[in-house]
Amino acid sequence: MSNKARKHALSAAIVSVLLLFATSETLAQSDSGSRRDRQSQKSGKAEELYPQAERKAPEAKASKMASKMQKMLDLYNDNKEAEARAAADAIIADEKANAYERAFANQIAAQAAYGQDDSAAAKKYLQQAIEANALDNNGHYQAMFMLAQLQMQDEQYAEALATLDKFLAETKAQKPEYLVTRGNILYRLERYPEAITALKQGIDSAGDAAKPDWQQVLMAAYFDSDKPEEAAKVAEGLLAKNPNDLKLQNNMAAIYMQAGQNDKAIALLEKMRAAGQLTDEKQYRNLYATYLNTENKEKEAIAVIEDGFQKGILKPTDYQPNLALAQAYYFSDQIPQAIEAYKKAAPLSPDGETFLNLARVYWQNGNIGEAKKAAQQALDKGLKKPEEAKKILALKGG
């Protein structure tokens, strides 16, 4: 696997999908907007969510469609999404409906469609609600924000960014969730420096209310910017607050490994092993591989592999742990054990290279007969460069 592929695999493991759907808020505001047209509405003006917006809200309101609007809204509030959407479609198609009524029906239809997992329809309804330009500022801009979120969910990142930037430019809103959403979209577009800036602004402005998922995206953005040390700092902060989070601990170990901070990776993984939290082959492989990539830690790697075999987490019939065990024994000058491990690993290898390594070990230790036997097995299994195996076969003796 290439370095780029490894990096993206790790960042995919680090980052959780962050969609930030403020659906409940959107629904609540849509509901409160509709209540302005009810005779049962309490007196008082709804809170202005976008006080800095320069857009002048239209004065239009429900008229001839008032009873149909009420029925549509009641169906939606009763969680009858299909019926509510049908009622909204009827209002949208009615020539007697004014611009406001059609826009509001589109907004309710969008939320009903979203509840039915029909994202394509929801986006179409939202676009129509926005283009009608007939809702109050609360409804108009919440429709725009929800459209950006749905576009992000559907991986239409360029469109999502354009929608969100329009939303931010017109509202001048700076809520943390808006900034983080923008950072997340930029991350998906692989515009990492810009993503980091937006994410940090959102996280810093949220303070203690910043969500761990936001930090996870920031970690990934740092990581994909080839700044694993910065990613590690973010992860350490999260881990301090959630020391028993297994996913976070695994991500933290992976970041340490990528940053070349093997001592920290080992300490964390060994802490998890002692607590019985290393439960799969990948975790054990990460630990023994980190030991093997650290000077004079072959004996520790051996202990981890043997522990994995004993617990059934590593399989004695798998090639990689047996090869790693052979290499660990060889580089720690435990030649008889290395030979036994190579003898187990070589038949499991996809080619003859491991048999050739076994032949080399036999040759170095003066066992020409076994070296020739292993060299022939290497040739039989296949070598890209068979010259060395042939040289061993040509040796006198054995």
C-alpha cells in the first residue's frame, strides 16, 4: 500500500462522518413560523435568528390556503410524513396559492421528504423554497442551511460550499456549528489549510461546548496536511477527557505511529493490552510492528506475537505474524527459533521470498544441505530474482 493510501486509510479511521444536521432546530423554527398564521398563535414576535442579515423579509402570509396549510402542518406534526408531503404538493400545485404559501409548503415538504430518506426530493423542495424568496428570514435561511447540509451528505461538496458561503455572506452568522460545517466541507474537498482555519474558529468560539466530533475532523485535517504532531495534540486533548474511549485510543496510537512517536504508541497500546482492550488482529499487528520498528525491541515484539497466538487473536496459520516472529528472532540473535518461525511462515508466503530468507539463515549458519533445500523451495514457489537461490544451490557440500 502506498504512503498516500495508508494516510487516507488512517484518516478515514480517524474521522467520523460529521453532518451536523440541525434538523430539530429547523423543524422547530418552521413550526413557529407557521404559527404566525394561526388564530391560536400567542402574541409576540418570533426570535430573529439572523439579526445581521440585510435581506428584507417579505410581508406575504397565508390567505386562501390557510386551512390547507393548517392541515398540512398538523399532518407533519403528527409524524404523518407521506400525507404531509402530499398535502404540501397539492398547495404547491394550486394556482390560488401565493408565493409565501408555496414557499412554506416546499419547506414542509422538504422536511417530510428528508424524514422519508428522500434526499433528492428534499433538496429540490428546499431549492424551490429559497428561489421563491417569500419566507421570513428565519425560514429562508434555515432552508438554505439545510440545503447545504443535504448537499454535503450527498457528497456534493462544491455545491454545499457554494450554498453555505452564500448563507454566511447574507446572514453574517458566525455560530460555531456553521463554521465547523464549512470546515468539514473544505476537508472533504481536500482543502486542508482552509479546513483547519474554519474548524479551529468554530471549535475555539464554542469553547467547552465544542463537540468531540468536531475535534475528530480537525485531527483528520491536520493528519492529511502531513502534520501528525498537531493531530496528536488534538487527540491527546480528547483522550484526556475520554480516557476509556477505545476508538479514540486506537486512533491516537495510529497517529503516534504515523508521527514516528513509537514510544508513545507503544505505551498506549501496552496500556490497552494490560486492560484487555486489544481484542483484534489489527491492534496486535500495530503493536508488534511498532516494536519491530523501534531499535532493540525485538524481544518485546516476540512477547506480543506469542501472546496474540496464545489468546487466539493472532492465528498460527496466518503469514504476517509468523514472518514478523521469524524476523524478531533473527534480529535478536535467536537463530534456532528464527529458523522454526521461518519454516512456518515460508509455506504461507504468496511467493518464494520467505523460503529464500530461510535458505540464507541456514547458509549463514553453515547448514548447506538445508540451505539448498530451502533455496529449491524458493525457486519452486517463485522468485522475481532467482539468482541468489541458484547460487546457494551451486554451493559445494550438503
